[in-house]
Amino acid sequence: MSKKNHAEVAIIGGGIIGCATAYYLAKSGVDCVLIEKDDIASGTSSRCDGNVTIVDKDPGFDSLMSLKSQELTVDLTNELDLAFEYRALGSLLVCENDVEMQAAKEWVDIQNAAGLKFNLLDRADLRQESPYFADDIPGGLECETDSLINPYLFCYSLIEKAKQYGLRVHTQAEVTGMTKKEDFTIETTNGTFTAKKVVNAAGVWAPFIGKMLDIDIPITPRKGHIIVGARQKPVMMRNVMEFGYLMNKFGRDRIVDERTEKHGVALVLEPTESQNFLLGSSRQFVGYDGRIDINVVETMARRAMRFYPKMEDFTMIRAYTGFRPWTADHLPIVSAVDHIPGYYIAAGHEGDGISLATVTGKLVEELIRGESQTIIPAEPLRFDRFSKMPVS
């Protein structure tokens, strides 16, 4: 085995989680190689929006993870050479009715008590945000620290800097098999690699990589649609979601029509640097079927009209889908696998991969280097938590 095909750590997966992990490992002086079956950011990380948000996280550990990730992302705006369209604009969560407004008020109080910068907004505040809002929207809330990035550029920016620290990258190298004796041997369509340690950062494909060593990784693909719209007029200058997005994400009851409920649709609108906007969102369990469902697209467009009725004459450019790596407790797996020394998992972020990429990469680096104090508590993200969960 040639030296160039051996590394201390092999990272499998060139999405945003793999790229962030590779960056922090390489920066800390660890000899590592990144192996990706297609190109960098060719999967979920190029089929999503670019929110780095706390506004949609449960108070407590979820919010702490996001805050740490936001702080690391700010640091990276100075550390990385390639700009990645970082925009620190804050974000909005808007309510459709008075029941949601009451829930939003409680949400703001809880988050403020945790030291986060949340503000309650009334109808007049929303009118100042955008004249395109429907007149009967009662208000919402904002998180001041939320930001937007371009995930595709972010991946490449991380990789370019990591290469300066010694990272080797192998694309078009689909992993076809893995064995472990003293070291891991990784067979790919573009050569064989060996490594002392492996990080499985393959997102929705992580279970397939896990099976190669008889590791059962409980991640399920959850499909999401996104519409790209032309921003002829400044509908919104910053990211906005509806409060129902939270209800959808965590499986809580909402007061919506049957079609919206069926497709797991909730408004997400994100202005892009290129003056277009991304419109979401949907959540469906349909296996690995990535086809666009026009019924879902129509439901999303109709949902957007509920909040922005004056958008009806806007041009929709295209639609696309991506798979979110879902876990039963909505937390990612960022953990060693105890019964296979040297094997780590960094996957299962569902729709939070962009928000949590930097804190995940940093945590993996600390776990691999054996740090006793980690950037966030590692316990809630342990792989073995699933074996302790009651079977439903």
C-alpha cells in the first residue's frame, strides 16, 4: 500500500459534514484523506438552503449546538480564503394565528432566559420587514444571530483551506467495501485506502457504509423539495420561516389543511446572493425516490401565497429535491462506535446539517484527538443512545 493511500484518518463523504470534519482535523495537524463517491457537495449539501439558524431549534442542547456553530462560522469568515456568501442578517419565524403567537411568546421567553437574542414581533414590525406580507398575519419572532451562507461554496472553501493543511481529497471514489484488522481497509471504485481511523460522514448513505462492518446506523432519508424563484422585487431581505415549520420538524400538531399536512409543507423563504429566492419546505418519507412531485411543489407555492399573497405573479425558475438524514430523536449521531475502535459516525443531521456543520466537525476532531473537554457535551449525540431507546 503506497503512503499516499494511507492516512491516520479517512473521512467518507464530501458533503458539508465531511468537509467541516476534514478541515478541523487537518488544521489540528492530523494526517487525513477525504473520500467522496461523486464530487464535493454533490449530494444533500447542494440540494438545500443555507440557513445557519437557532430560530428553529428546541431550547436547551439544540440551541447550544447551533450557537456554538454560529460562533465557529463567524470565525471561518476570517480563516477561510474563499468567500462563501456569509450574511449575518438574523431570521424571522412568522405566526399564522393567535394560537401560534401565544406559543411564539413563550418560545421567546424561554430562549431569552437561556441567554439567546430573540425578540417578539407584532403586525407592524412585519409590515416594516416586507410590504408583501398578508395583512392578517399577527406577528412572529426574530433571532438576531442567525445567518445565511452558500453551502456549496462553503464546502469548497473548507476543502481548499484544509488542503493547505495537508488534506488529500479523492473524488469519484465510491466506497464498495471495508474491513478492519489492525487498520481499516477501504475499497473504492478509485483505489484502495488504509487508515487507522474512519469517520462515516456519508449522510443518508451512512447506513450503507455502516453495514460493511455490520454496524446498524438508524438514519432514514427524508425528502425535501425546494423551489427557486426569481426575485424581481424585494419580497424579503432575510430568511423567514413560519412557526409551523417547527411543528413539522418535531412532529407536533398544526392547524392546517389536509394537503399541507400530508406533504409536511411549511413556509421557508430564503433570499440568495444572486437576487433569487429559495422557497420551501416539505418533508416526506419516500425512501430514496428523488423525483419531483408536482403536487408537493403546488402545495408549497400555495402555502407561500398564504403569507405573501402579492407573490402570485412571480416567476418560478425550477424545483429540486434533496434527502435529509433523519433520526428518531432529531439529533445527529456524532460519536465513536465503541465495539469497533477507531470508527466514528458524523451523520443524521436531517435539515440541520448546514447549521451544525462547524460544531460537528470541531467535535469529531476533539473526539479523535481524545480531548477531555469538548466544545459541546458529546453524551446526547452518542451512537449507543439508540440501543437504550424503548421500542415504539
